[in-house]
Amino acid sequence: MVAEFTKEADDPAGSEERPLVRVTNLKKYFPIMKGVFRRQIGSVRAVDGVSFDIYRGETLGLVGESGSGKSTAGRAILKLEEVTDGTVAFDGQDITGLSTQQVRKLRPRMQMVFQNPHASLNPRMTVASIIGEPLLEHKASKGRERQERIEELLTLVGLDPSHANRYPHEFSGGQRQRIGIARAIALNPEFIVCDEPIAALDVSIQSQVVNLLQDLQNSLELSYLFISHDLSMVRHIADRVAVMYLGTLVELAPVEELYDDPKHPYTRALHSSVPVPDPVVEAVRPRVILEGDIPSPSNPPPGCRFNTRCPVAQERCSQDVPEWREIEPGHWVSCHFADTPGW
Amino acid sequence: MTMTNQPGEVEPVSGGALAEFGGRHRSLRADVWRQFRRHKGALIGLFLLTVIMLGSYIGPFFYPIDPFEIDTAIANQTPSWGHPMGTDNLGRDVMARVLIGGRISLSVGFAAMFVGLFLGTFIGLLAGYFRRLDGPLMRFTDLFLALPILPLLLVTVVLFREPLRERLGESMGIFVLVVVIIGATSWMQTARVVRADVLAIKEEEFVLAARSIGTRPRRILSRHILPNVLSPVIVAASLGTATAIITESALSFLGLGFPATFPTWGILLSNAKDYLSINPARVIWPGVMISVTVMSVNFIGDGLRDALDPKLRSKG
């Protein structure tokens, strides 16, 4: 492909060790204002101390139920939200303190694919101008060259280049998501946050889009943060998976390990909520059913955040916050009893 | 009017049609025009407005009777072949006065509308998009809404009429004054509506997408937000023209605008009302002109709004 933006390939030796993105104790609180004088009376702790690394070329799945702070975390990592506390290091550089201008220079290297393909494309712009916008903004190419690049991108995501002058509403959901992906890869980024890119699509289209993302990852050497609540899809695409609950991570492990040997009771519960495509097994398999709703992130429970719904909670769980620890190489968990066999 | 873009010329985009950006723009204009033509009311409006504008700006050169010629012998005549709209109380030809009156009324109407629209849209966009500006700008808007307009007008006219007249000449000075006064006192509604729409649009995902690309706020406003708040702006524009024409007549009536000897539709109307019982036709002509202009502008605005919306365009 014609790459206007060549990646800095001259990384020092041993950069295999250095993660592309390192998130350390990331916090994002939204203030709650009340009264005539708009005094702050509390805060919604959407993301409350999250740490993980994303390595070059890998896909990190981020799963969790609605309201667990997945999307906020994704946006905060791209600095689309101001970070309350903690750091996000992109390619070794802390970006949390950077000015808008400085972040803008990094934008070509980190992009985002959005959840709702109907809302993420400006209805008044043609596909060509939507995909061309990043090229225009970063002066990556102009005139005829830009047109060629737009056609090339459309072909790359499996759309007909002759449709470039159409408007978003003339496309189906899956096609629109492809347009969104074309926009995200236009500047040859290294890192893409995929914020539930398939949640709004028909099941029949979901796998097509996921396969497209995988193909692009292979050909363009992309790293993904793949946010989703669809466990089976994450299993398909991710290399490692992080499970989020109420603003914090509860478990992080390589994908097979997380699915075969989940350590945290919440992961187990999530896991057992995925139906098995075999009626016989499905009828008899044991299920962990969580009761109640996810507590309010403005007033999280003390101790382990999951203790109010945990099927195996002990007294200790409502007092001590469990430590985020690596119980096996590459397998992180925050549960007091994760290594207690047989609970 | 460019009628050259026939549907056949708008070639379906194929292979090399993307080659140059110019191609896109031409076809966009053609698309908009094609959809606009589908709107019957808009076409009729465009036709009527064109006729009125031609009559006002070019008509007086062809119409043989001088609008300022006084002949009390033929005062207060009803319409006849010699005077198609009759004559006024001083025997001046009403048709000639209506034709030339349109110049000022239309110019003031459109100019004041643009001033008000520009101010309102600009302030609305800024207030809606930048949270820090929202409070101050909207309080500023409230301030203008609460200002008693008449005393303000009096002061403005007293202060600025003479300096402007000296600098720009008799009619131009008053024209600028009237346009600025009307524009500066009619932008508040637009600002409020635009702000409200911007508040909703800026939360859309495509605005976030633009930010994630690194688009600068100025471009986000012009490329993503402004086109999506166009509908209320166009409605405000068509209503604003009407209000401006009528406000101009009110100003002139109060002696704050153009001098009473100067024919504008508003002045013709207020002069004629004293002779309503003797010569009712005199009121009807300028009144009809104002109404038809306002209606045409409304229809054109309506058609334009539909034509600029890609969704409606492809359905039509």
C-alpha cells in the first residue's frame, strides 16, 4: 500500500519489551453538580484505577457489562476525555499532560472505531469527505493523491470505490461501520480503540466486520483495544482479555487462560452467561447467576467492588480492597480468594 | 438562475469521476438544484421574488412616470390605464412609487436579515460549543432581549444619524443605520435556537470522531456542526427577512428611519392608511408586495432546507 505516513520503524533494540500503550492507575471521575451554585456534591467514578499494557500487534479485549466504564476508559486513553488521575503512556511518552496541540500531532498514530455506525458519520458529508477528513486535517495528501488514497481505503475495507460520492444514509449498518474503519486507518495508525464496533450490527454482519478488523491488523500491523460485551466475539479476536467491573479491572489474562481457567468469580459468572450452542449441554450445564444490578459508580461498595453480588463473598470482602496481583505469569486478578483452590 | 444542470448531466459516479475534487462540488450543486426544483412552492417563490426584484431594481428605468412628480389635479385617483395602481393624495403615481420603494425595502430586508443571521448564528455556535462562553454569551443575549428597543433606537439615531450622513451620504447613511439597528436587535432568537441545536449536535458521535481525528475546533464547528444546524438557521432567515421589512416600515413611520418623502413599502403603507376610506387600493399595493415577498422567501427557505438535507434529497 501507499503509505504517506511511515511508522517510526527505527525503534531501539529491545522495544519488544516496551508496550505500545501503558495505562497506569487510570482514573476518570465525572463531577455531580447540584443546586443553584452548581456545587460539586460527589462524583461518578467511571474509571477508578485501571492499569494494563497493550503490546505492538496484539489485541487486548476489554469486556464488562453496561456502565462498567469500558468506553470511558477507551476514550480517556485516546485523550478524548480529560483524565482525572493516572497516566497513559503511548510509545513511552506520557500523553496525559500534553496540550491539545501536542496530542493532535499524535492523533495520526492512534485512532478510534465507534460503536454506533449511524451516529459516527456526519450525515451531511459524502463518504469521500468523511474518509478524506483525516488526510485533509493532517495534510497527509492532497488533490489527486488524496482521491486515490480514498479509493484505496474503500477497496481495503471492502467497499466499492465508485460509491465515494454517496452519503452515509445510503449504506447499511455494516457498510457504514466499514466507512468508520476506513476513516480510522486512513493515516496508518499504530493503535486503534474499537469501542464496541459490532454491538450495533446484525449478527450476520458482525463476523464480517470482525474478520475485516483482523485482516487489517495483519496487513497493517495494528494494535487494538477491543471493547465489547460479547464474550464469544472477544474470544475470537483478542490475544489477551481484561474484565472490567464498576470502574476497576477484576481480571486480565491471555484469552485461552481466561476462558478455560477464570480466577475471578465475576469472570466465571460472565462466562457462564454465554449460551453453549448445544441444547443438551446447555440444558444441564451449571450456571452462576448474578443477582441484583451493578451498584452506582457514584457510591461504590467498600472493600471488593463485587462483594455485593459475589456468590462466594466472605466477610473480608466487604472490608479489604483486594490487591491487583499477578497470580500466574501474565494472569492478573483482584480477588482475595483467587488462588484458594476449590471455592 | 442557472438552469443548465439538467438531470442527464449529473452523471452517476463511476470509475474516474472521483478524479478531481471539482467534480464533487459541481455534482453537489446539481443535486441540490435538482431537489430544489422538486419543491413546487419553492419554485413559485423563487419566480415571484425574481419578478419583484426585477421590478424594483430595473423596473423604474422602464416605467415612464416619475415617482416624485406631484400633480394635485389628479390626486386620489382609482386605478386606470394611465395609472395602473392609481394616484396618491398629491397625485403621484402609486405604481412608480411601489416599484422604486421595493429597492429600499428589499435591500434593507435582506441586508438586515444577513446581519442578524450572522450575529445570531455566530453567537449561538460559540455559546453552544464552548462551555466557558455559554454563560456570558447567553446572558448577553438575555440583556439584548430585555432592552427596551424604542429608547435604544432613539439614542442610536440621535447619536449616529448625522455622522453617518456626513460620511456615507444621505440615503446610504440612513440605510446603514437602519440595517445595523434592525440586525442588532433581531439576532437573539436565532442565537438561542442555534445554541440549543449545537448543544445536542456536539454530543453526537461524529463530533467525537472528528475530535479523535484531530480536527481543530474551528473546523469542527464549520464542517460538522454548522451544516447540521442549518434548518433552524434557514427558518430564521426567511422569517427574519419579513420582520426586517416590517420593522423598517415601523422605524420610518416613527421618523427614525428614512424620511417620509422617501418611498419604501413601509412608508407607502403608513402614508396610505390615512386615506383608507377615500382610496383603499393605496394600502393594498404595498401590503401585497410585502406579503408576497415574505411568503416567497419563506417558501424558498423551505425548499432550500429540504434540498440541503442529503436524506430528503435521495428520497425525493
